[in-house]
Amino acid sequence: MAYEINGKTLETNANGYLENLEDWNEDVAKVIAEEEGVNLSDKGWEIINYLRDEYFNNNQNQPNERNMVKHFKGVWTDMDNVDAKALYMHFPKGPAKQAGKIAGLPETKRKGGY
């Protein structure tokens, strides 16, 4: 599988994750999100940017859903209840894996969020 973006072919693994992390940009994220059936909201972008920041600035950390919920409870103060459902609203196939894919990160091998 590969993505064709702005006249450039971006190679992926069999599950659609980018082979070269440096190929990622917001245009790439939008194409992957469309392919995944995800409409990127502002909070969706916050999740993507959080995952990228954790990966590139925290020793290639790829947070699980539990850690994502903990983080966004402190960030999304406009919401009464930040839980896994709040994350799944933005990434229905799994906020850690699907958002990580759209964020251009390597495929995580972990099974669940907890």
C-alpha cells in the first residue's frame, strides 16, 4: 500500500503506516484520515499533535489510551467528562492506534488501551 500525495508516492507497511516518518505533514494526515473515514476536528488535531510530541520529544513514547485520558483531562477543561469515549469520538478505531497512524508514527504492537 502507498499514499499518493501532491504527486509524491509515500510508502507504507501492510497496515498503512508510513515507512518514513519524515514524509509526514498535515496534508499527509488529512489524506490518511480521509482513508480511515475520520473527520479531523480541532480536538482530533490536539490528539495527533500530542502523540507526535510524545514520540519525538519523549524517547519515542507512544501513550496508551489510559495515559491519553489522563493527559487530556488536564487539557480539555471545557469538557465535563474526559474518558476513553471522548477520545473514541475522534478516532473510532482506537485513539492510540488510529490517531498514531494519522500522525505518521510507527505502528504500535500493543493490544489495548489498558
